Amino acid sequence: MVSQDFQGTDMTDEEQATSAEQGGAQAAPAAAAVDSAAASQTPVDSAAAAHEAAEDAGIENMATEQDKQLKRTGRMTLYVHRYMRNPGAVFGLVLLIVLTFFSIFGKYLTHWSYSDLDYMALGAPPSAQHWLGTTPGGSDLYAMICRGLGRSLSIGIISSIGNTIIAAIVGTAIAYFRGWFEKVGMWLLDMLLVVPSFLLIAMMVRGASGTSSWLWLVFGLTVFGWIGYARVLRTLTLSLRELEYVRAAQFMGVGSFRIIIRHLIPNLGSVLIINTVLGVVSAVNSETSLSFLGLGIKAPDTSLGTLLTDGQSVILTQPWVLVFPAIVLILLTFSMQLIGDGMRDAIDPYSRSGGKAE
């Protein structure tokens, strides 16, 4: 009985040895296939071929670090590639950069300041002395446009960023917290939407002095500009709050505010970026409308809307006072619109540009 047990054990060991030899014989051609595939390719294709051969042979460890890097494409890199493949978006970005540099450094190209008055050239047409002419009050129009463009850009960028921050926090918080908080938050948003924000902003700016009028305008556009945007973000967050990583963070005891800041808002980043860019256009148009009606920026400061107000009264006799600021405003709005459309196409996977970047 004992001898039979030892005999069975010896047979088992022999079978195991035979099986190991057969496995080694099968693994050798697989390894050779991996080596031959890697040797017959270029350095970039070699890693991919080696990895495919390794997978066919069942050898996981053959995936090299170089192959992993080839398959890893950053999200921002993909967005940039998609954006740069859009000629209209690139043109809008270049145009915005040119306008920004013009608003910052354009004043150094002339010896006239926006506050200087030339009483010998009241309402003068473009000349070597005044490149774009002068206003009816004797101000150099070139210097005024530099100042007005910079002021309009400052108002648009600051108010748009402020609107995005407030809307992101409020909108995601209303969607994240359920029950009475969500109901009260939606009720407040509905009530704020019926507030005549345009008139309230005009009243605030009208009571301010000339040097601080643009700050009050930024404050007004920021206070009343985020309401509709928050409703949109609230709708988008309703689906995010049910995802597994949010529930996992809740079960781990992560605070609600930390979940909103670290998990919900970053996953709305593409929407926030697009709406921030388009919000600059909306803020510039609002500032221009208020200033055109005499309810925005006040003298001695100026903006594109203020220049349009000065030019509309002399359009027949001194058309350059209206034409040049209008052209700059159109170029600014056009560039921001192209940038916004390009970013939407680059970030949205279902857009017409999706999948073109390699």
C-alpha cells in the first residue's frame, strides 16, 4: 500500500516535469515572436508590436514603459490639438492677443494721453499729428480707443470670472443638497431672475464718481450676472451627484463643501471655461449698452461705449469718431466669439471637431 503511494507520487512528479518542459517549449516561440516583432519595427512601432505579441503569448510583463507613454494622451493636450486644428479659433485667439497688446502698449506709441486736449484740433480728421483724428472736445481718438478698449476688457474679464465663480458654487450647492435647501435655493434664483438688474446697475453707476464708476459697473454686473448661469450649472450637477465617485466620497466621510470644490466643480470645468469666455462678450456688450445710454463709465474715464456715445451725435460731420471705436468693438466681440466656438468644438466630444486630433 505504501509502495503504491510512493509510486503514484513519483508518477505525478514526472508528469509535472513533462508539463513544465512542454510549457517552456511553448513559451520559447512566443518570446522569440516578441523579439522578432520588436526588431523588425521602428523604435516607436517596436514597442507597440512587442506589446501585441506579449499579449498574444500571455506575457503581461513585456509591456514597456515607453509603450505606456505612447498610449497615454493628456486631456488638455487633446483639447489644444483640437483647438489648433480650427483655423477660425486660431484667428480669433491671435486677434484677441493683438487687441490686448494694443490696449496695454498702444499708448506708448503716441505722445498723446487720453486726458490731453488739443484745442487747436477740435474734431480734426485723421492726420500725422492725430492718427485717428480727434473728438469734438479735442481728445486724441487713438489714445482714447487704447484707454477705452483696456477698460472694456477689464470690465468684461473681471465680471465674467466673478460670475463663473459664484454661479459654480451656488449652482452645484443647490443641486448637491437635497430637500428644503434645494427648494429654497431654486425659489431664490427664480425671484432674482425677475429683478430689473439693468436698472439697478444703472442706478449704482450713476451715483458713483467718474474714477470709480467702472468699479461699480463691475460690481453690478457680477452681482446680477450669475443667476441664470447658476440654474444651468444646477441642472448639469444633478447627474453628477449620482455618480459612484461622489457616493464613495460621501461614504468615506468627506465633507460636503470639499466634495463640491474637489469633485463636482472640476468635472464641470469644460462648461465653465466656455461660458467664462462667452461671458466676457456679454459683459462687454452690457457695459457698451449702459455707457451708450449715458449710464455707464463717466468722464474723465472712457470706454468703447462712451466713445460710441460721443460719436453718434456727430456721425454726419465727423464719422471717424464713431467708425473707429465701432470697428474695435466689432473686432473684440468677433474674436471672443470665435474663441468660444473653438473651445466648445475642442472640448465637446460630440462637436464637429471631435476626434480629429491625433
